Amino acid sequence: MKRKDLERRLRRAVCYLKREGSEHSLWINPKTGVVEAIPRHPDIKEPLAGKILKNLDAE
């Protein structure tokens, strides 16, 4: 999955970028308070993207 597509799905689920790091970006779901690290690669493997979406309740 492309990183831009993953970020688009997270924004639709009302998640937002908490902060940028050198290797990861931290996204938070304000409803649950869950924070998840997203690698800063242009392509993210499907199993990892699915785990991120599931943890942030953005499926």
C-alpha cells in the first residue's frame, strides 16, 4: 500500500498526525487515544498497513 493511501484512510477515520520523526510518523486516534508509528517508506507492506489500520480503528 502506498503511504499516501494509508494516510488518506487514516484521515477519513478522524486520525491525525501527532508528530514526525526521522524514521516514523506518529498518528493518533483521538477517540481511543491510541498512537501508532508509521514508517516513512513510500510503500508499506499490506500486513503492516492492515495492522496499523486495525490498531487505530480505521478499517
